[in-house]
Amino acid sequence: MKKIIALFLLGGLTLTSCSSDDNSGPTEQSKVEFNALNINDKAPGTTVIATGKNLEPEKIDQYKILFNKAIKTGEKTTRSIPKPDPSYEKVEATIYHVDETFVEFSIPQSAASGDVIFVDGKFNIRMTTYQPNK
């Protein structure tokens, strides 16, 4: 009986010691935040200002704003070829100015429907969803 209790305690210690390193610390996140942004009434080529906080003007060359890219399909045929998936192709917006509280950029001419992503180094921050004004 003592052997069973000893094995039970040893097994419990083994399981407890393995789980202690599962959460090694807090996850790293970007400090950049954006306020609600609605650009659906804006046509491609329009300049937009997105307000937020914790932006760093000196990092303007490191920031990117990505839109889904509109894919032109070829001429219509009777062949059964799947259309390309535009969600994999991105087009970068031109960023004109960055301040601590806003970023000014233009919507790319070839922007299509989908999420607008702000890239801050290794972090991707969803700004809004864009539906082009046609």
C-alpha cells in the first residue's frame, strides 16, 4: 500500500513540474492602437487620416498599411478554371505623415475588398474592413 501511495505522489509531482513552464511570461504586443475607422465611402486614390495613439513618427519607414489587391481576371472562356484568390495578394498604401496620434495615407488605386492591416514591425494590427466605393 505504501508503494502505491509513493508512486501516486511521484506521478503527481512529475505532472506538476512539467506544467510550470507552459506560460513562460506575458506575450509581446504592439502599443499602437487605432480608433474606429470607416473608409468605405472613400474611392481608391483618396487620402485618409486614421487616428489612434502610441504611433512613433521616427518609425514612418518601418510602418506599412496593406490592402487586398484587386486581381484582374482574364477573358471569359468556357474552361472551368478557378478564379484567383485575391486574399493572398496585398498592395501597400503610401504613408504621407505619421504623428503620435494619427497616420495619413492614401488608399491604393488597386485596392479591393477586405481587411486593412497596419504593420508595426512584426505586429499586424487590423485597422478596418474596406469595401471600395464604385
